[in-house]
Amino acid sequence: MPRHYYTVTWDQLHRDARALAWRLIALRPFRGIVAITRGGLIPAAIVARELELRVVETVSIVAYGRGAADETELGTPEVVKAPVAAGDGEGWLLIDDLVDTGATAKVVRALLPQAHFATVYAKPAGKVLVDTFITEVSQDTWILFPWDTEPQFAVPLAKRDKPAG
């Protein structure tokens, strides 16, 4: 169970993905982008726009919730859709939202060993597997991405821990 939560808003994700593109611009040219679905789709779209890349491929790997009790538990990563056009990844940019334990990263590295692998966020256990990232968070932090959350009413602090009676 994570000890900390890091909430990422749509605005922050957009800024961080643009910062990733800024770091990657000097490494051009890229033949295209391979987005790791689902989390890498939105960062990949932002990076593709900023780098003016029109060829976007996907690789689908299911890890969280697969063979695990819930969506926050990591199961065994399984490739459910391999990238078609990227070959061994040479000249391609591989994008994901986060590298966590490195389990998914190891699978995509085996599929696309020559690709430049970039993530927006990285945790210590997985960061050695990526070439470029923007923000590091602690291993015990669960990142709450905007597509996983929704705004709702929050009980005022004074009413939360009010003793009964």
C-alpha cells in the first residue's frame, strides 16, 4: 500500500509532458513515437505535437490489475498488442507516463531495445531503465493521474474527526 499520494492535474501533466518534449527536441530526428497504453497515450500525443511527429504507434501492456487483487497491485506484465512499424525501435521514441518498478519497462525494452525510452515521471526502482524523464517521486508514492480521479466534495477538516456524541 502506498504511503504517499501525488496528485497530477491536467494542467500539470501538460506542462510536464511539454518539459519532456523540450528535453527530447535536441535528440531529433525520430521516425515516430510508440506510446505505451494506456498511461502513455496522452503524454505521447503532447510530445508528438511539440516535436511535430505524425507517426504514432502503440504497444499495449497490461500489468496493473492483471492477476492482482485490484488496480493498484502490480501483476505480471503481458503484451496484448505489439508495435507493428517500429521494428527494434531504432530511431523511435518510446513514451510512457511513469516508470515504477521497471516491470513494464523491461518488457518494452526487450521489444524495442534500440528505442529512446522517455517517461514523464520516474520512481527509483525503474528510472535506470529509461533514457529521459522529468520528475522523480519516491517508490512509496502513488501518482494520481487526472484520468484516474474526479473532483468531488471534500468534508471540511473541522467536521472530519469530530467525536461522536
